[in-house]
Amino acid sequence: MKIINRKATYDYTIIDRFEAGIHLLGSEVKSLKAGHASLEGAFVRIIGSEAYLVNAQIFPYIYARPEGYDPKRTRKLLLHKKELVSLKSKLEGANLTLVPLSWYTTGPLVKLEVGLAHGKKQYEKREAKKREDMKRELEVEYRGKVK
């Protein structure tokens, strides 16, 4: 199951992508595999020498006990020390941010794809939307004519 953050590519220009493990509870893994999660409004923050996923929502698993479960709790990302040091230096050097792009499973493991991103301005978003509309119009116009 793959859960994608569609808003991230609209709001940010993705410079670099990398994979990270994530520390989850058993019921959260089952809920993720069922597709009951959202990355809308989530971001990654590096605190000290550890990375955390903040504001990501994993809805409660149907068959688990709901007592004391916070769907938007902060979750620790599992990265190598070298990756954390390089990310921290890149973030300090430029006006960049870490954005979660998608959750997916590789066998029994759940991975998070994180992107090093630069925020888009409002006029850049409008230009991208205009290009997509023009491309769609051309595809419709030449749909049956080109073989």
C-alpha cells in the first residue's frame, strides 16, 4: 500500500529524495497497510541528532484498543548518523525544508520517502498549473489525429 502526499509536489520543488524507516506501534502498522493514514500538513524536523515526523495522521486501527492513542503523535525517523549530519548541514546552508512524500511497504517494513525541498512562490504555482492545462488541451486536440 502506498500513501502519497499530493500537496507536497504542488507546494514545493523537490531537490532530493531519500528513504527512512519509521518507529511505529503494531496497530499503526496495520492501519497503514490498510491505507488509513494521511500526510497532509506533515513535516520533518531535526531535533538534536534525531529526525522526527510531525503532524502526520495515522487513523486508529479498527480492532485495536483506542485508549490513550493520539493519531497525530510525533514519530521518530530511523536514519543513519551520516545522513542526519548531511541533512542538517544542507538545511542550515540554504532555505530548504524536509517534506514527507509518501508512505509505502517493502515486505514487512514500512518506509517513509522524504524529500529535501524548496518552497514555491505563488506565481510559480500558477505557471505550473498553466503549463499542465496547456499540455492537457494539446493531448485532447491531438488524441485521434496522431498515430
